[in-house]
Amino acid sequence: MSAFDSKPQRMHADELDLDAPLVQRLVARRFPRWAALPVRRLASSGTENAMFRLGADLVVRLPRRPAAVPDVTRERHVLARLAPLLPVAVPEPLGVGGPDEDFPWPWAVYRWLEGRNPVAGAVADPERLAGDLGAFVRALRRIPRQDGPPGHRAGPLRDRDAPTRAAIAELAGQVDTDAVTACWEQALRAPEHSGPVWAHGDLSPGNVLVEDGRLSAVIDFGTAGVGDRAVDLIVAWNLLPATARDTFRAAVGADDAEWARGRGWALSISLIQLPYYRHTNPALAENSRHVIAEILAEAG
């Protein structure tokens, strides 16, 4: 998994303050064979976990707050089932640490994945990346869903109506509330999905790695599970430019109803994230503004 050095982001009240010396102690106690490896914090636009580079080939991922704790176990089980059937690299868990006197929750060590996070508005080869992302989503959907856990974003779009409208009200004066309300209500009118499939659930720039313009890996499967296929279309707006969306849509095979729901998912997620993260996660807040602007441009 790849990221870059930076100071930690400002935290919400329920987040733990994590640093490299803490991780060094955790690793030394649980995995003595890695005790001598250097540890450095990595910046990430992710909201649930902190990541630390461990030597040249490993990365440590720790939940930042209580809500993220179940995803440590969930991701490990999901990856065991999905990884062999996907066309790109995904996280490979190498060891799991338990709670101790320095840290109250489970955490994990993964193999480092090379690549960089693409930036919305600055994708080097949008058409190629759109095709690669479409192939990833299509492969994920082909995996048998029997006994798969519900995804974190598995429910119908209408279940997000109240929090989405609350976010719109909170953003009055910062976005065109009439226009985003109209876009949201249009998405709600789309027919519901006819059957659940496997979905990553959080295909965003921070969870995508690229090398030489191609998709090289997808990370963070903590939200993955079975649900509405449209949820994985959010990457069409949070990363891909308008000129590459038709390529992605064709690669996925989305019909009009699915595409409308996907746009609704992208809009709802961004509207809710923007007021919540605008002071604590500038990168995520900026991407949320980008998504809203892209969707309003389409509507106009």
C-alpha cells in the first residue's frame, strides 16, 4: 500500500493519537523478527485507519477509532475470499496484532504495494484507467455472493435520504442547495437494484493505486460486501474525468437505472463527508467538493 510522508491530520474527538514510537513498540512485542525495521507514518486521505511504513516491504495498519475496529477482522476474511479472483493486487495480510497496554484494539501488518494514489483532475491516462477500473468492478461482481457479508453501503439509496438532506441544509451558502437537491431527488427516483453483488464499497482515489497510468492495486476492503452494484460506480465522479466516464460505464455494463443510482451514491457520500471532514481531512473535503461540482456540471 502506498502513501506519502506528512504530518498527521487533525483528529475527531474519538480518534487515538498514534505515532511511530508506539507502532515500533507494538511490532517489537508482537513480531520480534521485524523489531529492527524502521517505522514512519504515512499520510492518507482515509478516515478510519492510520498507516505506518515498516521497513521497505511492509505496512502497519491500525484503526484510529472504535468504529473502525471490526473492519480489521472483516477485511482479513473478505480478502481471503476475494483476492484470488481479482485482476489486480490487493492487500495481503501477513500478521495480526492484538490489544495490549499501549493499544486497545487489533491491528495488522500487510505487504507493501507499490504505486501512487491518482489525483482527480490530474489522471495521466483516463481512458486506460477507466477500462482497468471497469474490469476490476466486473470481476468483483462475478464472484459468487453466497454467504457474503452485507457491505457497509449495502442498503437502498433511499435509506440515505435523511442524512443527505441534513447535509444539504448544513451546506447552505457553500453549495447550490436547490441544484444538489434536484440531483438527489432525481437519483431517488431510479429503480432499485434487482439483485445484490459483491462491491468494494469505497472506490475512491485514496483506495486506488496506479503505476504507468494503469491500475496496479485496490486497497482498503473494510467496507466490502454484498449489496447494490451501483455503489462501486462512485469512482466515475470522484476520480475519472467526464471524458472517460462512458468508457468506465461500458466496461462495467451499467444500465440507466444503475448509473443514476451510482451518481446518487457519489453525491450523497460527498455531501455527507464535506461538512464532517472539512476541518479534519482537507483532501477528502476537497474531493467531495470536486464530486459535487462534477455532478452539477452534468446536470447543467
